[in-house]
Amino acid sequence: MKSVAFSIDGPKGNNQDRYLEPVESFRGWVAAVADGVGGRPGGEIAATEAITAAKDSASDLTWDGAKIFAAACQRIRGAEAHENKEQMATTMSLVRLVDDFAHVAHVGDSRIYHVRGGGILTRTEDQTEVASLLRDGVLSKAQAKSYPRRNVITSYLSSGAKFDLFSSRFAVEPGDNIVLLTDGAYDIIKKAHIVQELQQSSSLEEAAERFRQRLLLSGVKDDSTLVIVQI
């Protein structure tokens, strides 16, 4: 297993993204990204607490995504009391490899992609207002691009502990790449770019640098974080 990761500050300068590069777990590893919800105080603290909960889960002998995310909410509740702040919130997308299967737990609008050869699949489901309207057929893809509330998140982790957990499980093979990224990154780095750079780069480090340069040259509009794990 190999991995690379980076995070680029958005124009506001206060990067609220956090990530967990793969850490060893029982028969595998755990990795995650989190994005503090903008417009709320302490988003970066909430993201940090969520990532800490993800890291702590590496010692669990069994997979339980709901337990990990509940622990994240409990940590956020404690951080609010300590920091004397309210309404901290964050997204989190987490993947744990157990033997030959990847288990995903996800809340919010960060994403996890699964790349094999020239193919790529999205292994999470955006929990946003615009994504819901797209799935229900209310909006077309063209209409969604200009939808004024496209960044409104419908589920997130907070002290309230109310969230809509998305879970999935899929088989993996040696050579597969698991890509975790926040919305600032995938708004610029499209799935075709990911496949292209992974195929053309001689190493994960080279691919990561190409992704970084693509973001910088585009004019970074939001905190942008990317983690790539090669099995």
C-alpha cells in the first residue's frame, strides 16, 4: 500500500479541511477526509475532532461506521463546551480496508472515488440540496450548474448527533486507487483528470503534484484536500 496527501488553503486563508492518511488497522487500514462546514464557527475544530475519531477507530477489531461517526459527534460536543462555541459542523468521508473489501462511511459532500485501470466509480453520494433534486429529477444537470443553493449540505456531523449515514462496500484488487477529496478539489479535478494523471504519472507523488498544480493554476476557490491510496 502506498499513499500521498495534500491540502491547499482557499482564499479565506483559514483552511477548515482535515485529512487522515492511511493508518494501520485490523487486517487493513483507515483513511478519511473532513471539511468543516463554512459559515459556522469552529468548522476546522469539528473537522479535527471527526478525523481524530476516524484515527481512533483503527484500533477497533470490527467495522462499525455508525459507531465512528457517533463518536465524532460526541467529540464535537465536547469541543463546543471547551471552546465555548456553538453549531460546529463538518463533513467526513471515511474508508476502511478489511482484507479484500473497502468499507465506506460518509456524511456530507466530500467524495471517495474508486479507480481501477481506466475506470472510475464514485463510492459516496453527495448529501446536498442540489444532488437530491438531481436524483429526484427536479433539476437537469445543466440546471444544477447554476442552481443558487448548490452548496447547501443536507447532512453533516455536529453536536446534535443527527446525520444521515451513507454506507457502501466494494471489492478491491492490488493496483486499485482509492481517492478521497473535498468539494474544493473535485470541483476542479474532474474524474477524467484523475484517471488520466494516475495512468500517465510514474508515481503517486508525481500524480499528486500534477493535481496540486492543476488546482493552483485554476485559481483555488475553496480549501482543497486530496488523499490517494494505492492498494
